[in-house]
Amino acid sequence: MKSIKAVILMVVLAFCGLSAYAQTAEFQPVVKGYAIEAPIDSVKIAKSIKQALLKNNWIIDSTEAGVIKAHFEKSNGVIRADIKITYTKESYSIVYVDSKNLDVDLEEGYIHRNYVRWVNNLNKIIYTLYLTE
């Protein structure tokens, strides 16, 4: 009887481990922005970044010349992603800073798949807003 319980426990633990892994996706801590013809107007790109963040429910934490820090929360802060977006006259990048409950493994390059989706959507909207301004 004990061996049956042990086998069942092992199967349940394996299933939980696989389901958690299935929620993750490969990611790069630094996502380069879409190519915009240089020189980039720094006022215009900062405005586009801020609008994109607000449009996607990111909260802007701070702004400096060339850097905007923001975070995204779900479930009253149970899930959180912190990023910084850097920009110059040549390009912009979205940089992973920290997260909470997103199953991140920086050495293996994995994070919860939602983070990847959130950042990709943000990148597309920044680019679109910049071009349509």
C-alpha cells in the first residue's frame, strides 16, 4: 500500500513540475526595440514609451533622460514584473529588472510565458505610436 502511495505521489509531483514548466518560455533579459530610422527624436520616443506603458496597464515608476522604469502587476501584486526601457538617438530596449511569481530562471533563460507576451505587445505599441505621432 505504501508503494502505491509513493508512486501516486511521484506522478502528482512530476505532473506539477511539468505543468509549471509548460507555463514558461525562453526569453532574453534585453529586448531590442524595432528598428527606427536614426536619429530617433528623444522627446517623441519618450512620449511613445509612456503612452504604450499606460495603454497596457504598466505603472511608470520613474523617468530620467534616456530611462523609464515601470512595473506591471496582476492579482493585487501577487504577480509582478519590473522593467526599464532605455532609449538613445539610435535605438530603444526593454530590459528585465526583476519579477515576482513569474518562474524566472536567468541562467537557463526562462520566464513565465505571459511576461514574454507583455513585453512583445509593449514593444509593438511603442513602435506603432512612434511611427504614427
